[in-house]
Amino acid sequence: MWQEILTAFSLFLIIEGMVPFVGPSFYRQAVVKIAQMDDNGLRLTGLTVASIGIVILYIVR
């Protein structure tokens, strides 16, 4: 079980690290836009992304 959790976390870190590496200006603009979002918009975005992840995980597994 821990191996799967650490594998998933490692993949998350790799993907998150690729964005600023590949497009630093895009990443900087995205961070500025995220910082300007209100709390409800940020929560809705987080819920949407998490829901998409759950659906993909359900399909794959």
C-alpha cells in the first residue's frame, strides 16, 4: 500500500515540476492568476480538478 502511495506522490511531484521547467513564463502567469482568485473560485477549481482525478482513477482502476 505504501509503495502505491509513494509512487503516486512521486508522479505528482514529477508532473508539478515539469510545468515550471517547460514553461516558466506560463507558470508565473498562472500563479499570479491563482493568487488573484477569490476563495470560492479557488475552492471550485480545486473541487473540479479533484473530481476529474477521481473519475480518471475510477476509469483506470
